[in-house]
Amino acid sequence: MSTTESQQMYLKAIYNIGKKKGTVRKIDIAEELNISKPSVTNGINRLIKDGLARTDANNSVFLTEEGRAKAEKIVKRYDAFVNMLQYM
């Protein structure tokens, strides 16, 4: 299954926040993407439905194995693109 651009943004944000803070909260995602918390809730629910994320009893957000693999691929592709632009 391919991911939408919106899902890719969420996956990248969750991955990066998780690396920085360990725990990912919806408010952290909202701040990272500069969007409203209700929008984040909708986006996270879509990721959960697609099997890419999950939440716990504290509403912390986690990537599933599949979600983490997709996020790592997105981050690597983004980093490669940024590096390419820096050397142009």
C-alpha cells in the first residue's frame, strides 16, 4: 500500500519526535507540523486504520513495525534530497 503525502508527513514527524524525545504526543506532532490538534487526531486515526501507528493508554503515539520501516525510508529519501540540493 502506498502512503499519501499527508501520511508521509505524519510518519516523518512521529519518527523524528520519537528520536528526539522518546515519547510522542499529539501536541508534539501538531507543533512540529504547525497544524491543529484535531487535524493530528484525524491523521493519526488514519495511520492506525492503515496499520502504521498505534496509541497507548496515555495517548502516546508509536509507529508499528511497518510504520517505522516506511518512516525510515521517507527520512532517508528526504535527507538524500536535502544533501543533493546543498551540493548543487
